[in-house]
Amino acid sequence: MHKEEIYTVKSPYREDMTIWGYRFGKGEPAACILGSVRGNEMQQMYICSQLVRALKELEANGCINANKRIMVIPVINGMGLNVSKRFFGVEDMDINRGFPGKVNGDTTDRIAHGIFEKIKEYTYGIQLTSFYMSGEFVPHVRMMETGYQNTSLANLFGLPYVVVRKPSPLDTKTLNYNWQNEMTAAFSVYTNKNDTIDEESARQAVAAVLRFLTRMGIIRYESHSGYISHVIMEHDLTDVHVEMGGIFKGLVKPGEDVRYGELLAEVIDPYEGFIRETITAPTDGIVFFAHTEPLVAQGDIAYRLIHRLHL
């Protein structure tokens, strides 16, 4: 294992923020794995730390295949982690909306540019990331529909679902989109936690990444086969909105089967305690995403369901 400096942000008022990478093996740039790009992505940082630990042991045992190089970058937004802020700096900017970056841009542009120049040459790119909405997911792999996506490769992670989404104009500034533009096979891996650590889903993510690296001939590692992934388009998910804001009392979790008309959640008046709204399932399906914050605003998405077809 070789620890190397990826990029350093100079600061006049506190110590510099250095982004570190951990390199395993030698030769062609085979796979790059990124963790916490945002300051609340504790789970993603933890997963990367466990991957560093596993790959260090595999390298010591000669299990990194010849002429294959792996890079793991556990943390990008270290300042955000230190002060518990999701986005970077006083401008509150999302680094994952700054790619491919600019060498003479603002701070987030320069960070994105410095990182992207170091990682754009890799054949496979894996980002452990979080969603823009707060909540929990069924573990899955997400891909942008850029014309370069390959769901067959995404199936090799062995996670329950592969989700393909059509990119919006905002998505063109993400790492996943720009990686694909550089002909890197890019994947975003989601687990069911972000700002807390969940051991079970973290182990599932570590196993999925190591399984993928094994199946692509980058490492030698014994693992179970995982799931046969089900590929879904994001626009086929059923969104369940709330009509009234208040205290959110969720009654189902990601991965659970629900039936049409089943009670999913209650919205409680924060002052008088009565039930302002009951949220029921609009279709038979599987809970893919669940809102988990204690408060919910009018119009928010409480759940996203995978519609179950009756054959």
C-alpha cells in the first residue's frame, strides 16, 4: 500500500486540508473507489476505511493481480466532516456538483479539478455516495443513462437492484456523469445510511465492491455470489408525497413489501399531537426509499416504491 497526496487545499486560518489516496498494486489504472465527498457521509467514509483494510491484507498476500492498480480515496470533504457540514466552505458548495472542475475556478471547482485529473484515467470508477433527499435506501447501484452505461457490469456487484436514471442538466456536473464522459465505467453505490454507521449494510457494500473487483480480474478474493440484480429505471419508481407538513412517523422500512391501501406513515401535528394525515400505499410494491427525518414538509417525498406487477 502506498499513501499519496491527491490534492491539498491551502488555508490561511487553520491547517491545510489534504485529500489522501491509498494505492494498491502496480501497472494500469484499473479501479478507483471514492468515499465521502460530502461532510455528512460517515457511512461512505467507514466503508472505504474497511476497503483499505481489506485491500492492504490482500496485497500482502499477493492477491492483487499483476499489472492492476487500485486507488481508494476515503474522504474528500474533510473540512465538512470536521464541522458536521454536508457541503464545503462558507459558500456551502457541493463538491459533487463541481466536476470536471476548473483549474482557476472557485475552491470547489479547483478541488474537483485536482481530483478528477488524478482519477479520470481509471477503467472502473466506484463512488460510495448519498442522495439529495434525506432517508434510507435499499442497497443498490445507480448509473447515469449517458449512452456509455453498462447494466451488465453493474450486475456484477451482486446488490439487489441496479437503478438507471436519465441525467438532468444538474447531473452533468457530477462525478459519475463526467467519469463516463472520459470512458470510465462509473457506478454509484448506495447503502441504507449516510450520517450514521450501519455495520450490516457497510459489510454488504464492502463485499459488493470486492466481488466486482474479483469478477473484473483485478483481485483474487473468495466471496459468495450475492444477488441477481433487478434493473429498474428511476422514472418507473412510484413517488409517495405528503400533503401536510408535521412530525413524520414512518411505519415501514426499505425492502418491505406493501399492499395497495396499506398504512405507510402518519403525519402528526407538532403542537396538538393529532394525526394530520395518513399516508397509504398507492400500489402494491416494495419500499425502495423511505424518509427518515423527524419532520416532513408539504410536498416532500415520503416513500419511493418499486411497483410490483401481478402476473
